Amino acid sequence: MKLVVTKRAPHLGVAGTAVEMTPSQAAYERLRGHVVEPAQPKADGSADAPAKGRRGKRK
């Protein structure tokens, strides 16, 4: 399981680096706040954009 080290866990490595862990070790370190899941890049920026409604002219 690949996770990213936080600044709270210098014993695991430099903050921001990826480490490989067993599922049981990952669960423990995640509970302690020592590691986080790597961020996934967004596939499409349009998903974040609010929907734009069309309004007619006022009379």
C-alpha cells in the first residue's frame, strides 16, 4: 500500500515522500496521522465549475 508521509512522522522518512506499507501498518499509521493517501489528479476541471443557468431577458 503506497502512502505519503506527513510532517508528524519523521521516523518514517521526509515529509511528502511516498512509502510502501503493509495494510495493517498503514491502518495504524493512518490513525496516528503519520501518513495520508496520495492526492489523485483531477481528470477534468469542468466537474468543479458551477453550472451556469441561462436566464431570459427581463421585460
